[in-house]
Amino acid sequence: MFWDNYSETLDRFSLQKLQLELLRKTIRQAQHAPYYQTILSGAGITPESIRSLEDLRKIPFTTKDILRDHYPYGFLAVSRDDIVRMHSSSGTTGRPTVIFHTQHDIDEWSLLVARCMYMTGVRKSDVFQNMMGYGLFTGGIGFHYGAERLGAMVIPSGPGNTKRQIMLMREFETTVIHIIPSYALHLIKTLIEEGIDPKKELKLRIAYLGAEPHSEETRRRIEDALGVRAYNSYGLSEMNGPGVAFECTEQNGMHVWEDAYILEVIDPKTLEPVKDGEEGELVFTTLKREGMPILRYRSKDLAAVYPEPCPCGRTHRRITRIKGRTDDMLIVKGVNMYPVQIEKTLMSFPEVGSNFLIILDHKDYNDHMTIKVEVSSAMFTGDLKSLQNLRRTITERLRSEILITPDVQLVEPDSLPKSEGKAVRVIDNRHQWG
Ligand code: AMP
Ligand code: ZN
């Protein structure tokens, strides 16, 4: 069972031997998926042709675009009858990427999350309030199943409704929470406003922070205000979701569960591996997935592997905080989005001029998005009422595209700064890459 710590402390040699065995099995399974069938046979790859972990590099990378191109079933390696659940990534860039799971996949995933929670001190006796979004997004349900697997009592509160969250924490003596860091800061603000001292009036011990980048300073602030130990939790829907990499009680780097994923770190330009300690793009291969195995998935997340082993004794390598992305994906209030989604929406309005600017701030412990939009001269000289209507319609359309409500400000034509080269579309004042 996961709490015997056995697989977490396997020596590196045995761990790699296990990875090779599971990689071969994964390739055999992937051969059932239409996309991989073509790719693998084209590259002459069979389970037998993989003789060492090095041979993994013969397999082409998989990207989000490839997943999208083969939407919805091109990566499915089992019969549709065997799928028990689907998830999708939290962004809404056109076609979503969908991931299908069998019962076996859900069980393995739950076990990984349970391992993360157990590692950081959660036990059966704990009360776990899950303030992460439920639904297609993997953060909420992923942790929910993990906590149940561990035997803790789950309060599936989901995000928002802060006063109710506080009531639940008080009434049911919540000891562990899972929360988006920006929402944690908002929760703290509300607690202060309500005159509640979390350290005296709540029973919180642990907070899991995930889904978006945050700094060491944010972690310390949350720890100090709530009187908890806060742990960084990293995952992506293509690799199940939470439970890919997680901090141990050393709070110094996240262990990547290498008995479930092969981690490579590559230079995003040359695609060659970088040395431990050097920053690069994280690439993952699933080792336990049956419904939809994914080989060499380019996450676009940038981080480095710690060169030295962790003092906790676990042998699975650690990665740093996520330092940024190789693409321009933004994460606002925990929701992924791309500037191009905003551009597409704005440009569909004939009244909109040629330039716009997205400004991200962190105010009142919350992310704020302001979008300054140039309007056409005709519009600008028109009446106020139509400007107000336009602003309202643009806001509504943007909300349905990016799932959050930006503050739209209509400005005069040619009033926004123009850049000589690539347009500067985003000003991020949040300083959140830690
Ligand atoms: P999704 O597939 O919608 O769950 O989004 C996954 C993405 O969220 C990752 O590729 C990261 O960019 C981001 N993410 C998730 N967890 C963290 C974390 N702990 N720190 C920084 N970024 C994160
Ligand atoms: Zn450790």
C-alpha cells in the first residue's frame, strides 16, 4: 500500500528498472490508440525495441496541438465501454484537450494523490475541505478521490462562497484545505474582515496550494496567516491532474512520482536534454495509464531538477517551482487562457479598433484583469449609450470565452502604446513567477 513508503524510497537503479518495464507496457498499450499506432509503427518502435530508458528518445514528442488534432478519440487505447470518466484542461482555447480514464486509471491516480497527502501528514482522522473547482477541471475531483482513498473525511465545498467556507471550517473543524493560492489570500482577507483569528478559532494544519504559479512569499504569507504548513502541488490534466509532483515536508522542491511518470527536462529550442539544475521544459510520459497513455508530452512548463537527493530519503527526483511557460498561456484566478482568445473575441467586433492591452494586477489578494480596447473613430465620436452597450457586450462575450470577467475599458483610437516589433499585448504586474 502507498503508506508503507516502499516505492517512494526504491533505490535509483530499481526505480529505473521499474520505469523501463512500465514503459514497455505503456508502449504496448499505446499501440492500441489510432494516433500512436501510426506514429510508433512509422518510427519502427515496439516494446521490444526499447532496451533502455535512453531509447525513449526515439519516440516523437506529443504536444497539445497533436492531442487537439486527434480529438476526441485518436488517443484512446481501450474500447469506449471501458472508459469511466473524462476530464479536460481548464483553458477554453477552441477544441479542448480531453483525457479519458478507465477505472484502473482512476484508482492509480487516486493512489498517487493519497500518497502526496499521506507524505505531508494527512491521516484518516483529518477533515479535508476541498476548495478547488469540481467538474471537468482535474484539481477538485482528483484530490477528492485521493482524500477518500486515504480515508479522510472530505467536505467537497468547491471554490467561492467564502463565508460558507468559513462556516464549514468552523463547524466541522477542518484540518486540511486544498485551495488556489490567490483564493487563499482572499479567504485570509475575509477572515480578517470577519474578525476571526484562524490560528485560534480554526483547526487548520495543512494547506495544499496548486493550479497556478505562486512565490515563496505567497506561501509564507498563507502559512503565517492561517497557522498551517502549505505545500505546492503540481499537475496537468494530460498527466491526470494533481499528483504528478508534490512537496514533501522539507518544502524544498516537488518530488515527481517517477514510478508513474518518466520526467525529461529539455531545452525547448534544441529539444535536447538539459543537465540537472538547469531550467528547461518538463516532458512527461505516463507509465500507469491504460485508457489514454501519453508518450513524451511537452508540458510547456519551465522548471529545473534538483541535482542532489532530498534529505527526506525519497529517491524520486525533485523539481523547482514552475518558473514560467514556453508559450504565452496566462493563468488568471486559476484559469488558463491565451491572449489569442481575447484577440479573437475583440476582433470579431467591427466597432473595435486595431489595438488592445491586457493588464494583470494583484489587488485585494485577488487577480484582476483589465483590458483596454481601442474603438473605431466612428464609435468614439458616437453617443455614450452605444459605447456603454458595446462595453457590456464585449465583457459578456469575453466572459464566455475565457471564463472570468475582465474589466473592459474602451479607449480612443491610437491611444495605446504601439511597439515596433511584436505587439506587447500583456502587462503582468503580479510578479507571481516564483
Ligand atoms: P490544467 O491542465 O488545466 O490542469 O493546467 C495545467 C497547468 O497549470 C500546468 O501545465 C501549469 O502551467 C499550471 N500549474 C498547475 N499546478 C501548478 C503549480 N503548482 N505551480 C505552477 N503552475 C501550475
Ligand atoms: Zn523530500
